[in-house]
Amino acid sequence: MGKVAIIGVGQSTFVRKYPGSIKELAFEGFREAMNDAQATAKNIDASIVCSAPEYDKQRSPAGVFAEYLGLNPQPTFYVESLCSSSSTGLRLAYSMVKSGLHDMIAVVGFQKMSEITSAESQERMGRGADIQWESPFGTMMPAYYAMYARAHMEKYGTKPEDLAAIRVKAATYGQINEKAVYRKPVTMEMFSDPENIMGRPVASPLRVGDACANADGSSCLIVASEEKAKEFSKKPVWILGLGAATTTVNLAGRDLFSGLTAARQAGEQAYKMAGVTPKDIDVAEVHDCFTIAEMMAYENLGFAEPGGGKELIQSKETYKEGSIPVNVDGGLLSKGHPIGATGGSQIRTIVHQLRDEAGDIQVKNPEIGLIHNIGGVGLYGNVTILGR
């Protein structure tokens, strides 16, 4: 079959507490993507809804959204892979279009995390681990990533200041992203100021400034066959490579000194499918739920050698003007992390970059972009490579 393209992208503003229903929230991303694609609901012959259901009060949201978005009687599907759900949704959409089963699919990611309390949210995140052997011990997401941070520091001599530099970069761009939750400047001095919340401990060695925030939000991608892409879009962005991998749920089965192996394996698959190498990537979005996650992504994706991530951020090579711009929309650290919508938001950013529509964060003449989206503590790894 022919190539597969993304012809429309959309995202709601990510907020701490969305005042409307999940249907209204999903519509915001859907509306922007449909306007971008210049399509109507009649053009969409299937939809894929993506979220982490443990945060949803609505059971089976796919059917509810299909009705609300005017997508009946077309089939709808529900996909979940924790924080990488909408990247998994894109993989499914690609497969269905590539097979010829559908011509144009809407991939809708959403999460309204404010429907439950922060304590309930943390408890549900803990249940992302094995509920028999691991989560009963009370380990939460910050503690899991703190273990990776400690391992990285022990093996490579990484310092807390190296991680703080990643947050400073994120805030540099988050300030100019009108759809981000956190739009304030962050400086290195904040981390050493005992009166500043940024430097307060969460799970040693990670501090408040090293962590992203929960958020409410939605995203949407319109995926089309080559024929439909040429019919609807003057600037289709082509899906060149897709990689996906998993690893053991329990950390006892992992080597913490190797970073996130599922991300590395997914990246290798995506590079091979696209026929490119890390040096060919002009702009990237990586899953920076914690600063150490971005540091590991530099190394797992081949942008730096193992242990070399700290030099990459300190030399500002991952800034917009650097050799490999990463998360120049502020990343999760600034945008917030509405779990089911996160991957779609990352993909939207890269699509805008490849169409030269990214405004103040536009990278110069990018031809190939990469999206790295992780589910859980490296349990699911998804890497997507897009091209003009």
C-alpha cells in the first residue's frame, strides 16, 4: 500500500483543572485538528480514543466520544498504554490505513486528571507496577525515576545541576507556549535557594523542579492514506518509522544503569524502518516526565553516548539553535502531563516544526523529526519518526 501521513493536528490548552466534561475537553483538540485538516466528520471513517482508564470516571469513553464528535456509525477503538497511549493510537491508525482497511482516522488522546485527587492519582500511578510484587511496597513514580537518577549519577558522575539545566531549558520555551500549564521562568539559582519550591526534595536526588505536573488536556491527530493526504493537505507530514517495545514491569528485573531499554529498542526499530540514523534527526520531542527521563532519552536515542547526556545539555546543544533541538515547546516539564493526550501533543509539535509553522520555537529547516513517548516507568517505549 501507499504511504501514510498526518494531515491534521490539534491540542487543547493544558490546564490544572478543566471546568467542562471530558467530551468537551476532547472536542477542543478534535476541532483544531479537523480545522487543520480541512475535513468534516463525514471524512473520518474510524476513530481511536486513547487514555489511561484508571483516571477516567467514564467507562468506555470511545463510544461516548464517537457520539459527541459526530463519528457514528463509523467504528471506534480504545487504546491504552499508560503515558504513551496516543503514540500507540498512532501506531494502530498507521496499521489500519496501511492495510487499506481505513482511509482517514482520528486519533483522540485525552485525560482529565483533576477528576480525582492528587493522592488518588499517585495511588493509581503506583498500581502501574505489579500489584502483587511491587506496588504494595508503596513506590511511586518520583521514587522509581529517582532510582534511575541515582544510578546515572553513580555510574557517570551526573550532578543535580545537570538535571536542573534540563528544567531551565524547558522553562525557556514553556514561557512562550500558550498551551502550557507552567509558563514561568526557571533559573539555576532557584534550585539552590532554600526558600524556593523548585529545590525542595521529592525523592532524592529529584526535586520539585525535576518533575512535571499533572494536567487536563486533549490532543488529536488526523491520519490519512497517501491518496487522501494529497487530496486534503498541501503539507502532509509522512510517517517514516515506528518503533515499539516493552520491558519487565518489576524493576528487580532491570539493569537501572542502562537507562530505559524499551526506549532504546523502540528507537532502533524506528531508525531502521525510516532508513535514518540519530544524526539525521533535526528536531525531537522526548518524554521528560522527570529531568532524568530526558537525560536518559538523549543517550537511549543515540543523540549522546551513554553518560554523555550531561555534556549535551550543558553545551546547550538541545536548545533551538543547537545540533539536536529537544523539547523546544517546553516538554512535559512545562506543558504538563495529561497522560492520554501527551503523545499526541508531542506529535503535534513535530508536525508543526516540519511544516515550518512553529512560530517562535521554529527550528531552522527541519526535514526529519522524532517523537519519544514512554508509558509507565519505561514499561512501554514508543518512537515515531516523521518527515516532510
